Amino acid sequence: MEPTLGESAIRLVDEYLSKATRTGAENANSTYSHQGLMQYISGHVVASYWRSRVYTPEVRQYMDENRFHIHDLGFLSAYCSGWSIEDILLQGFGGVDNKIQCRPPKHLNTALKQTVDSLFTLQGELAGAQALSNFDTYLAPFIRADGLTEAEVFKCVQSFVYSLNVPTRAGFQAPFTNISLDLVCPAAMRGSPVIIGGEPRTEWTYDDFQAEMDVLNRAFTAVVVRSDRNGNIFSFPIPTFINSDLNLEDFRSMCCRLRLDVRKLHCKVGGLFGAQPLTGSIGVVTLNLPNLALRSEQGSKESFLQHVADACRVAKDSLEIKRRVVEGQSKLYPYGFHYLAGIKKRTGSFWTNHFSIISVCGLSGTLSLLFGDDEGISSSQGQVFAFETLEYIKDRLQEFQNDTGHLFNLEATPAHGRRTYSV
């Protein structure tokens, strides 16, 4: 006999209070707490909704057989998103009826405060990371406009970093935040008038503020290399900058290992009145490659790749289902609904520029299972087949993108949870 709803709820409370399950401690950013208990219960309820009411029997089968892991089943929302600082500078944080509406910031401290407020609020509408790009480029002009000294900039940035590490997110966590630092003004922003107080300052352009960018970045570095009063490091925001020959304008970093190639975006013109920063991930499915290897014929590349293809197909189906659900429930996310309204107007969908992510884990162990330790990841043969496997998956994602018209991306996910690795 299936347990009643009340019995299931009591079991969940007992599990969390007794610390009998690893799930409650799987996220290093969450601490055993009353908020953690609430998140544990609601997460199980929402996960049951996805499994019972939304996903197909084939998707459930692949989940139950550990062929893949669907991340963040406990949230009825998209995974992660990048937002535009330009939106905040032009209109102020807000945009939702009957909620506070800020005026556009005129000073560095208020710009940083509204940035914190927006990240905290939007974190409540999505499961994963919240990101901001061009952080130093957009904010550097406020330093000159305010006439701030380097010490005063340090205090503003220090307050910003401390605020982002306060555990106000559900589950007694700090919001998972990422900022991208340009270090120098991107080519796309050179010659563009700066925005202060919601108005373009035509006498100033963003490429005029290299000295102020340097001050801001020195202040940020000085803050994060220190620790708090108890010696704890600052987990957030995760800073990202491109220090290779990659084109800085072509990438947006969302979280610890997710980097999106935005060359495929439908619109690339920036801000609420354009789309480039407003990208992210609709959801993530990680293929359990060791599990697929155990289902394959020993030593058979063809058998293994067929299992990979089948898992990719079902993972794609699950992501397409999730995209339809999240799009259909967009009013559940009122601030996202507001900030993505321009995307909806241009493309017909709020989440057009959000990627479907299929990722992998356990490739090293997979090679040993298929071919033995002598042909593992340390061998030249193993490395060649590892690249072949990733290229094979990438080709499948390109097919999915062509078939669905939706963006797909291949990621290396953090997979430290035991459920992801179960074979």
C-alpha cells in the first residue's frame, strides 16, 4: 500500500531531523537548519510532481536505472540565468506589480545594492546560478561620477561581497552568484555612452574608464583574498574572466563549470532591449557513462555509443518537456517574466536563449570498464576514445538543436552527489 501524503511528510521530517539521508547534506552551501528542512520537504514534493505528473515513462525508466541524472528536480523552474546590469542602470530594480520599484541608481553604492537585491530576488525564481556580465565595465563610471577614492571603492565592494554571502536563499544558503569581469572594455561597448541615473551620459563612453575599472578590480581582489571575521572564505560571487585567445564577447559564464557559447543566440544586442546577457540554462541532465558502459558489450565501442545515443535522446526529450512546462508557467517567475519580456516579444518565447544542457560524468571509469585499466584515460588509446565520445555527444546535440530549434550545450557538471554516480 502506498503511504498517504501525511505519512510521507512525516517520514521526510524524520529523515531530515535524524540526518539519516545524504540528500540533506549534499549541497555544501546548505547547512542543517529549519530552512534546510523546509527545502528538503518541498524539494521532495516537487520532484515527485515531475516524476508522476510531467515526465514520460521512458524518462522515469532512465532515471530509475541510473542511466542519467536530472538535476534540480526539486524546483519547478529553469536552472540558471544571466541578467543584464544595463537593465538595472536604465530602470532600477523592480518591474513587478505591487512590489517595490527602485529608481535608477545614481551612485556606486546604490548600483551595487540594487545588483545584490536583483540577484537575491531572481535566485528565488530559478534553481541554480544567477550571473551578471560586464560587471566592471558597467560600474566603473560611477567611481568617477561620485569622485570616490580607492579606499571608498573598497568599502563599497566589501559591502557588496559580504551581502552576497548572507544565507538568505531557501535552504539556508547564500545565492549562487557569478560575475564576469572584462578587465578592459569589450569592443562591443567602446563608444557607447555610459548610463548613470537611468540616462545616457553622452559626454562619456565606457572605454574612457580603464583607470576606474582597474580600481574596481583591485578593490574586488583585495576583498575576496581576505576572509570574514572567522576566517571563512567568500564563496560568492564566483568571478570569471577570459585569459586565453577566446573571444570575450562569445561566452557567458553561469556557474562553476558552465560556460555558454552565445554565438548561437537568436539576438545579440544586449540588455532588456536586447538579448545577449539574458541567457542561461533551462535544465541539466548528466549522462552516467559508467552505467552505460556496464550495459554495453565488453570492448565494443559501437555498443557503448549506441547506449550513449539512446540516453542522449531520452535526455533531450526530458529537457524539451521541461522547457514546455517552464514556458507555460512563466508567471510563476514574475521578475524573470519582466526581464525576459523583450525576448518573448522578439522570439515568441521567454526562454529562447536558454540552453538545454546535456553533460557527462565518469568518463575515466568508463574507459576502464570497457577496455580494462591498460586502456584507461592515461593511455593514448583511452584518450582518443574519450575525445571520440565527447565529439559523438556533441554531434547528437547539434542534431537535437537542428530538430527542435532550441539551443543545446555540452557541459562538465560537478557530480559529487552519490545519486549522480550510482551505477
